[in-house]
Amino acid sequence: MPEEVTPLVEQFKARLALPQRDQLGEGPVWDAAQNRLLWGDHASGIIREARPDGAGGWRESKRWTLNRPLAAAIPRIAGGLIVAGGTEIVQFAEDGTCTPFARIDTDSPLIRINDAKCDAQGRLWAATLSSDFRPGAAALYRIDPDRSVRKMLGGVTLGNGLDWSPDGAVFYLVDSFIRTLFSFDFDAKRGEISNQRRLVTLTRGVPNGMAVDRSGCLWVAATGGGNVQRYSRDGNYLATVEIATPGATSCAFGGSDGAELLITSRAGRMPEAALQMGVDPKMMDNDGPEAGGLFVCRTGATGAPAHAFAG
């Protein structure tokens, strides 16, 4: 019998798009209605906006400093943003006004929202963590436009990146603490998940934020790995996009053609808990000149813009 052939992993290198020096750049989303990228420096409570500069580059066009926790900032259909942070979800007008919208119900002061994204129906899904990383203490929630909040999944330790397959039939969720990306069957009409299965466990870096391309492949930022890793819907490792710092944090497809993979990163030393998650001690520090920057790469893949919140 012929030997099994392992497919070659494509290699790409991202370039620095903006040298923002974010302490914890996270949550990039492409807002197609406004032709802009939104992301946050979650450690500083800053929401950033960037736009193409018309010459193949990017420019930061606006920023807002929030005096509140920040985990995600996503466009609203009605205008402005929906912002998740701590245990709260608020409506955020671009003049800086915040209006309470909903709250995650938890008895523990250690629980906070860590990442969030909207499905195609305009419902917000929020993954949490417990700051002591107690196994199974965190969860996944669904926040509907009518302000109702429902716990959809328990037993999570460090809930992180989430997204859906292009046909909306599969939901993906990262648990960073166990370095694993899970997939679920997704009932789009009812907003339900089922049939949880382990899709990928990373061996280099800790999986963080992620994006799904139009072909259904998954792009997962590997914190402490210095890259974004592409996997097929079956979990086969297909490609790597290297950045110039270990702390890759998340990614999104953007630009007018959806073909620019935009990658956020962090500056400074990662929390010591990252060692417990398996990060190589040599990859803990992010002190180079491009650490905390926004990176961009064209890989030939394209992705859809972010879904807006319907509430």
C-alpha cells in the first residue's frame, strides 16, 4: 500500500499595518456598512476604528476610551455598537453614551465576559472565564435582541474565540485553557447548539480569537505561538500566518474585498497562567517593536463581514 502523504502546510508572513502598541488588542470585526475595522485594547478599555487609507495601507480613524471593562464591541443594526465587558452588555453611541442593555447572571465576582460575536440572526453569543481559571466554572451565553439572557453551555474554563460555518449549520468555540477548539451542530432558527465534539487541540500556542473564511476553514490566533493557524472543517492543519511577536490574539477578514486577514496582538509579558496552559517560556514576552500592533496578510482566502446585533 502507498504511504500516507501529509499535506504541506502553507506558510505566510503578515506585515505590520498599524503600530498601535495595544496592551491587549482583541476582538477585530469588519463593519462592512461603515467600511471600517473595529477592535479593542481590552486592557486599556479603548475601542479603535481603522479604515483603508486608499494606498494599500490602513489608518486609525477614531478611538473611544471607555471607563468600563471591555471584551467585545460589535456594530448594531440600529446604529452605534453593542459592547460586552465584565458581566454587562451595553448599547454604545458613537458620542460615547452608554445605555445598559443586559447582564450575565452569575454569583461569582471572578466571572467575566472574555469574547463575544453575533450570529446571522443578530443574537449575541458571549463566552466567559473565571479569573482563577477554575476548571468548568465559566460558560457560554446567548443574549437576544429582546434583552433575554440564556446560559447555553456550562463546563467551560476559558471561553474564547467563536464563529459559525458559512452555511450557519456549525458553531465553533475555543476553550483556551485546554487549548482546544470545539464544534457543535447549530440550529439557526432556534438558536440552539448540540452535539459538542473536539475538533482541534493546538500543540503550538494557546488558541484565542478566530474567524471562519468563505470556504468554511477556520483561522485561529495562537497566543504564545506568534501566528494564526488555518484548519479545515475536519480539523486538518492547512496554513500558518506568522506575525512578528508571540502574542497573536485574534483575527478577522476585512477590506472591501474581504481578502485581508487582520490580526490583533498584545504587548508586554503574558500572564503567568499562560505557562500553565503550555506556552513556551521563551514566548511569554512581547517586547519587540511591533508587539501590540495590528497586522495584515493576504492569503488568497476571503471572509464575510461581521454580523450586526439586532437589539
